[in-house]
Amino acid sequence: MSDTSDALVQNWQSEIRYPVVYTMTTGSQIASWILGLFFGGCGVGLLVLLQQRSFDPFGFAFLGVIALCLLAVPVYCVSYALQGRLTLEAQAIEVRKAFTTRRLQRSEILGRRITQGRSTSYPVIVPRVGRPMMIERSTFGLDDRFSAWFNTLPDLDAQERAETLAMVERDASLGSNAQERLATLEKSKQAAKVLNLLPMGLLFWSFIYPKPYVGIVACAALLPWIAVVLVWAKPGLFQFDGKKGDVRPNLAGLLIMPPLVLAMRALLDVTLIDLRQLFLWGFVLGLPLCVAVLAAPKAASKATAKPWALPLLMLPFMTAYGCGLLALTDAMWDSAKPEVIQTAITGKDVSRGKTTTYYVHLAPWSKTIDEDRIAVSRAYYEAVDTGDVVCVRLHPGKFGLRWMQVGGCG
């Protein structure tokens, strides 16, 4: 904060008459009431359903818990609408919600941040101990008095930007002087912009026009390793889990979308039989990538506030990476002759949600494999009817993970 802006804030501070109390705006209260009414209606409807239909004990208990959770929402919403308020004092801030009240003294506050949402930004107060306090401006109708109070807190984002920028300027491996090092940083930012667009391009490619198929699988398998190589080679320029104000580009996006593409293509394209082995060996296959990410060298800066966040995030994505890649290559590279088993279609159904999946039901075709509901393409679903004779082709799999296809017997 400059001397001029600091003086303006001090003038504002001297003119504000504390305490300043902000209650929920009328619009926020109406929205809270509507939200409560909607979920309450859903809860009542579910209770009526439980009374009118018979369920097994587990299903009744499960739906009953859901109904109680739905009925708890209007209680929270009404309480929040009536009691929600933010109180600003010269040396403290207090936020009261439905059933909780949190108060922070200035001496307990480390600083401030701004968090970007989809369409707005949220002031965040970071305490020295405990979780951050996110403030919703629109909920309480905050004005310039709050902004003046908030801006007197240390700007943690600006501090971290200055710290990491100074770290880059001191890194001799990036150039002979500070000017060259900053120019190298700008080039890395431009390269990272292109790299971070590739996962989204891969997603569209894999679902809109998945050809050549091998190219999609290869790109999804290689993109995370490209990010790993860059972070290992230039830890002063690239990062996976740096601080929020870090000026170095973040390549974590290359670790998220490609594994999802592999997993989704495997789910849509391969009907695997040996799922237990898939998850076991898929986890093993994803482990080297996970270790490479977690062990990647980091530039000499302060530790992140949540060092456990990256390992926790990595585990499911690396499992998806290993399982998806193993399932796809097991089927793609399988050149062995399949076992052909004749059976018949006993029924069909369609599952509709964010995506539509078509299924055919088969008569029992194996004594050891209980797989009778098979996902098929829409064209095949429309081409067959109940009672048609079809053949199951049971493939051994390149890596011993059996997979199957359903089609004609010709």
C-alpha cells in the first residue's frame, strides 16, 4: 500500500463511527427463504414417499436420513436470514451466522487476501491461528467503510508476490542479471499459458472427435510427465503447489484433466471383467507419477500453508491415471483370439444424467462371470431388440485383464 493510499485509509478510519453493524440484505434474506422452502419441500415429499411405499430397512433408513438432512436446510436458512450479521469495530470483526459466531481481534489477524469466484471476488481475513474467514460482500451489503477497515490489514497476496519475484531475481540459473531472469520468467508464463490450454483441448478432442484414438491416449499419458519434467528441470520457474501470490506459473492443471480423460475413455470404451486387479495394478502404475510430483524440487521459499493438500489431491487423480491407462492399453494392444460365447438379449434400458448411456441385458453366458448389463453404443442399442441372439467375445487382455465385447455372431 502506498503512502498516499495509506493516508486515505487512515482518514476514512478516523471518520468511521464504530461499531458498524451490517445485517443481511433484503435480497439475501429472500434468497435464503426460497432456498429453505425448496429443500424443505423436498424433505416433506421424501417423507410422504416413505409413508406411501414399502422399502427394505436399509433403504428406509438411508432415505430417512436424507429427508432429515433436507428438513434441516430450511431451519438453517431461516435462522441465518433472521440472525446473520457482520459487526465491524475499530479493533475487531465479528460474523454471526445461523448457529455460530466468530470474532477476531486485530492482534489475532495475520493479514488479508482476495479470492476470486466465478463472477465476483471475496475478501478473506487470514487469522494467525485457525481457518480463514471469507466475507460475502453481497450478503451483508458491505460498503466503503468495510473496505477502508479491510485495507488496513497486511496484504498477504502482495507480500507473497514480492517474495517470489525477489526469489526469481536472485536465481542465477535463470540469467546473468535480474533483467534477464525476469525476462525468462515472462517466457515461462507464456509457455505455461499454452501448456495449460492443452488439457482442455484434449478433453474436447477425446469426446467430440476421438480420432486418432492412439493419439488421444498418448497425449493424455504424456502431458502429466511433461509437467513433471519442467518442474524438476526448472523449479525456479514452474510449480505445482506454490503460494497463492506466487509469480511462477502453476502446471497442476496438467496433472488433473489428462487422468480424467484416460479414466472416462476407459469407462466408455472398455468393459473390463477383472476390476479388482485393475484397481490394484492401476494404483501401482500411477504411483511413479505421484512420487515424481510429490518429490519434485521446490524453490527456496516458505512452505505452503497446507503441505498435505497436494498429496491428498494427487491420490485419486493418479489412481485414475493408472487405471485408465492400464485398461486402455490392455484392450488396445490385445491381439489374442477371443473366446466367442453365444447368448441372447433379455432387455434394454437407458441411463440419463449429464451423459446418456445405453445398456443391453444378456441371458447368463458364463458360470464364473456375472456381467449381464453391458454398455453399448446408441447405434447398436437401436439395432437390436429383446430376444435377438448375440455373441459375447471374451478377450484375455494384453496384461491379463479380461475384457468383453457384445456383437453379432457372424
